[in-house]
Amino acid sequence: MLPLILDKTFSNQDYTKTGLEKAEYDGCTFINCNFESSYLSTLQFLECEFINCNLTNTKLKETTFKDATFTDCKLVGMPFYECNEFLLSVSFVNCNLDLAVFINLKLVGTKFKDCSLQQADFTEADLSKSQFDNCNLKNTVFDNAILESVDFTTAYDFSFCPSSNKMKGAKFSKHNIQGLLSEHQIIIE
């Protein structure tokens, strides 16, 4: 059983060499911490905040994120699909999630605000009722995903096939609809 660490703030720490202590973190805040390429496998983060942290290429085998928020973080190449799916709930504000992988995850109601998700992969993910608010989705993969009631009205640079996804009730603006028609080589002026 992992030790429990409650309501602690970790600031300006570099975990690239020493690693973060194997524990269950509940209500903790991580500010300006560097986790790049480190192992967070099997750790538990419950109601934790990550602010201005670098989690690029972090290893997440069976990591638990429940009600975790990421603000101003660099999460390039994050293999979220490796996380413990039980109770998985995350939100992102002003984060770099380029190349992040969310394959086959249930992410119902997830909020992405002012994020870059270029070349991220949501293949077979359930994103029902999620929101991509002012997010760059260039070359992001949505294939066989559940996108029902997803809000894409302010998302941009996306291009994916509606017939390859479940999209009932998904919202788009008239300014970004061309991303749904690109495979048909239709010119919109």
C-alpha cells in the first residue's frame, strides 16, 4: 500500500534524476516542477493540481489521475492511454499536449481550454460532452471516437471524417466547419 501525502505543495522541484516518491497524493499542488521523462507509474494523484510543470514523455503505466487539473503545463507525447482508467478525470488549461495519446480512454466531459493538441491521438476515445475551447487540433486523430455533444465551436485547424466517428449533437461554428469536409476536397469560400 502506498503512503498517503495530503494537501502538500511541491514547488520548483526537479524529478528527472531522483523521481517522485511512490505515494498517493491527495489534494496536492505541483508548481514549476520538472517531471520530463520520469516515471510516475503506479502513483495516484487525487484532486491534484499541476501548474507550469513539464511532464513531457513521462511514463504513466497504471498512474491514477482523479480530478487532476493541468494549467500552463508541457505534456508533449504523454501516453495517457497507459493510465489507470478507473476514475480517470482530467482537465487542461493553456497546455501543450502535442503528440499526446488518449487511445481508447473514457474522457467524458473533459475540458481542454487554450491548448495545443497537434498530432494528438483520440482513436476510439469516448469524449462525449467534452469541450475544446480555443484549441489547436492540427493533425489530431479522431477515428472511431465518440464525439457526441462535444463542443468544437472555437477549436481550429482540425480535419477529420465525421462518418468515422459518432458525432450526434457535436457543435461546430460556421467558421470551422471546413475541417469536416476536407476529405471530400470541397472548396469553401
